[in-house]
Amino acid sequence: MPNTTKKISFSLLAALILSAIVYFLYPELTRLWQSVEIQELHPAGLLVAYAILPVLGFPILPLLIILGIRFGSVCGNLAAVVIMPVHMVISFYITKIWLFRLVKWIAHKRAVEVPKVPAAHQMKFGFMFMIAPGLSYALKNYLLPLSGIGFLDFFLCAWLSQAALAVPFVILGDAAFKWVIPVLTGMLVVLMLFFAVRKNVVSLSNTWQNKGDVEDDI
């Protein structure tokens, strides 16, 4: 708990310092930002890039921010959430058709079994896996199906959790482009707080899970 308090305090302090810097350098930053010609990006090309690049392993965060810049908060989030299932479907079937066979072949060669998550825990495991820090968006989409989770459960876990995580970055891109300082500062604070406490939430969930397993054994 003390570590979490320190992280939250540090995040708030960093957000305030960043906001102060943006406030005092507002004119210079505005001229610099307006020199970036993102608005000239063709909408169709950006949407196609967003649909394809994350499947190939390209980081999704820059694309989410650009969607916010190009389409605004509402349309940008709509595009991000609606197209995101394309990533899920392609990743799931690539894993099931090719990667899972490769893993099974390697496991057979090494005389080991491929571990699977019990059906009763697949949804909870899927959500916690998707929000846990460390792995990239694309890697999570490819690895989660290896746990043996069904398509519907995988789709719900991946889409709902990743869509929720994507919304702040699209809003952040829109606010940054328009230089809406209150919204920009608020989103930065929210993101910093989220990343500060996310690891603790995952650790707490794992602790509860371990306690539940012990009780089941008793």
C-alpha cells in the first residue's frame, strides 16, 4: 500500500509539472504542433493501417493517438473500437491454425504437455492477462489463445479490456491536437494513475486466486 501511495503521488506531481510546462510554453508548442500535417492523412489509409499494422506487431498506442488527432474523440474511438475485432479474429485463428500446432510439436519433441487454463477460470484469467502490464497488445492477442480459451471468451476478454484501455489514448490525441489543456491534463493524470495501480490490482487478484485455490483444496 505505501508503494502504491508513492506511485500515485509521483504521478500527480509529474502531471502537474508537465501541465505547468505546457502552460508556459503554450505559444511555442502550438506553432510546433501545427507544423505537423497529420490532418492531411487520408482517412481510408489511416483506417487500413490501423486494421493491419497491429496484427503485424506494430505498437497500437501511436495509432490510437493518431486516430484521435485525425478523427476526434468520438469518431476516433468509434473507429478504434469497431476495427479492433479484426485484430482479435486474425490473431486467434493464426494462433489456433499455426502457432498452437507449432507449440504442440515443440512440446511433443521435449516430452512435455502444453498447460491449459481450467475452463472455470478462463474468463477471469483472460481479463487479467489482457490488463496486466509488460506484454504488447499484439503479443497478448497471440498468446492468450494458447491457454486453450474458446473464441467467444477470448473475443470478449480481449475486445472489452483492450477497447477500454484504448479510449483514453484516442481522447489524449484529440486533446493534444486541439491543445485543450484541462482535458489533456486530466487524461494524463488518469493514465498515470492507471499505470501506477494496474500492477497492484493484478497482484491483488492473484493473491485472491491463490487463497481461493487453497480453500478449494481444504
